[in-house]
Amino acid sequence: EVQLLESGGGLVQPGGSLRLSCTASGFSFSSYVMTWVRQAPGKGLEWVADISASGYSKYYADSVKGRFTVSRDNSKSTLYLEMNSLRAEDTALYYCAKRMSGSSWSHWDCWGQGTLVTVSS
Amino acid sequence: QTVVTQEPSFSVSPGGTVTLTCGLSSGSVSTNYSPSWYQQTPGQAPRTLIYSTNTRSSGVPDRFSGSILGNKAALIITGAQADDESDYYCVLYMGSGISLFGGGTKLTVL
């Protein structure tokens, strides 16, 4: 069974940092593009970042570019999101998602349950 | 700044048909944007309904279909049921690794 399990969320002060993890199982992790998507409380979904299967190519939403870094460790089947200079507007439930193929244009066919990040003093 | 547009809310009667649309603030949506649709109920992760404009994801009932209507992508629900009451999001692939979500449509079945 394909599964994604996020962790690392919590309460952090504005300007602080946090690293999220997403542990994958049930599929060949190193073959697929992976994505972070977030959802602020009561709001819609927002694409945050994609990383290619090899980890070489990374793409970011303008709202997080320069502050967030996506990475992956294929030997551990784990996806990461390093978040720096956090702002109140980064408060959200962060989902990791698996794309159906090795292309960023393909859809997501598996989602985790999310990890909550709260940025507040 | 390109924005993906969706109706904020829509209402449909049980058994009725509803068409939700997904447009662009500038320009037309085509199959090149590889439109996909996701359903989300409160407290749950999104579920994939339609991808590549009109391909149903595994296990999705055939009352859900996708197409391009005019200059927008469309999600058509035929014979709406009570448990179709959810939020629906479209996603467009903008190229260069960038994907954009629409703001979502809250569908009420009553």
C-alpha cells in the first residue's frame, strides 16, 4: 500500500525555522516527483514546491521562494521541507504528495494526512 | 500574476447535474495545462478525481467527468449525490515546474 507520513510540524515564532519530513512507503520513491502542498486554516490548497525524482531539479511557489528548500533522501524514501524566516501567513497544514510519474505535469495520486505548522509569537 | 479562477460556491439538487469551471485570469485553458480536479471533504486530504483533462482516477464514479468547455476546464457531476458535497479544486500545470491551484468551489447538494 502506498503511504506518505508527514512529521515535524509544530509551533514556531515568526522568523524561526522548521524542517518537515515525509516518509514514503509502498512504492519506488526514487522514481517519482514529490510535492509539498499547504492549506491555511479555512482556506484553499496552495502548491508550495516540487522536487524531481533525482532531487536535481526543484521548483517553488513565489510565496516561499528564497525561504523554503525542498530536498529528498532517496536512500531513506524521505522528502523534506526546510522552512526559514517563517511568517504568520505560513501557518498551514502541510501535505506531501506523490506525482503519478517522473514529470511535474502529472497529477498527484497519493497524499499524506498533513502536518500542522503554526507561526505565532 | 496569473490566477486560476473557480466559482467560490455552487449548489445542486440531488440527482441534478452541475458544471464547475476552472479558468485563467489571462488567457484560455487548454489540454496543454493538463488540468486535474481534486475533491476534499473537511478534515480529509484531497482525493484525485480527474487528471489530464478528462481521465477519471481509479475508483472514481463515472458520474464525474472532465472536459474543456470554451476557454475553461470543466468538472461535470451528473446525478449528484449527497456525499458529493465537498470542496473541489482544479490544478493547472503552468510549465517550468510550476503548478497552480484554483481557489476551490464549495459544492452544496440540497
